[in-house]
Amino acid sequence: MTDAGGPSPSPASPIRVLLAEDQGMMRDAMALLLGLEEDLEVVALVADGEAIVPAAVEHRVDVAVLDIELPGRSGLEAAAELRKRSPSCRILIVTTFGRPGYLRRAMEAGAAGFLSKDGPVEELAAAIRRVAAGGSVIDPVLAAAALGSQPDPLTARERQLLTAAMDGSTVADISARLHLSESTVRNYLSSAIGKTGTRNRTEAARVAHEKGWL
């Protein structure tokens, strides 16, 4: 029999959430709506990919909700470092872009979930709870698309150089920026062009980005 005069059990601590989203209105709206959930607490808001890891470590975040397309650094790149710096932090990727390559890269980076931004906030809240409890959540439509897609044929170095070429930089510019010889840059770009079946590095970068490989 329970002692009615004894102390009542303390409620479970809320799940500490970080939101990384560069669009201010969407970020604030997500934070407001998630804040209405009694078991969730948004403890950090960031608009830049470079701020994700420091903020997650500082605020002892349980779940990091990361957009992919962010200034400075993508959510996928930050996710990989966050898994190393804070292994207990679970990662949930949310994106407007359902590119199959993104799902593959998210899983490789250690993300526990991958959702489209088009869903209701209740779905996001449920996904946060699930990954916080050790589960995983993957949008079924994106999962089906990923299974039927071509695997990423690019090496890490080829992805790096195609990304560097996306802004129209010359071989000399890329060589100086990445401290590689111009012949090395040309060789990697040529290989990437061949693998993407395109005619030049601009087309190769565009195709790779559309498929979610960059």
C-alpha cells in the first residue's frame, strides 16, 4: 500500500532539444510549437552549421534537430562531428529536399532519424521522443526513394572538389584553397565528371547536388 503522506515521484526531465534552421520564421515557429509539449524543452536555436556542435555540447542536448542546407556547414557535416563530440546526443535530420543521397549520408553520419519538413509538428515531436528513447524514424517515402536510387559513386575527395567548384572557382583557385596541386585537382574533377556522366565540372556538381551526394 502506498503511503499517501510520502513524497510524490519526481517527473521525468524534459528532452533537451537543439534546433538548427537558417530560416528565422520557421525556426521560431518550430521552437514555439515544440515548446508547448510538456516533455520537450528547446534549449538552443542556431542558424549556422558551424554553431551546431558548440551549442549542443554547451547545452547538453539530448536530441539535435538539424536542417541540411545551412550557411557555413551542412547539417550532415555537423552531424558526423557531433556524433564524435557528444555520442549521447541523438540526431534527427529534417529537410525540404527529399534527395535519396541525403538519406544515405544521414545514416552514414550517425543520424537516428530523417524526416521531411512538410509533416505536422506533432509528427516531429513524436520523432524526437522516439529517437531520444533510442529508436529510429525514417520517412517511408524517402526510404523507398533511397532504396531505388543509384549509390553515391564519388569518393570523399571528389565530393570535396566538386563542392569547391560549385561557385565557379577555377582549378587554380581550388588548388590554392585546398593546398593541392593543379594536376591533382584536375584528376579528381575528371574522375567525378566521368562518374556523373556529365561534360564538365559545373554539370557534374549540379548533378551530384541534385542527387544529394554533395
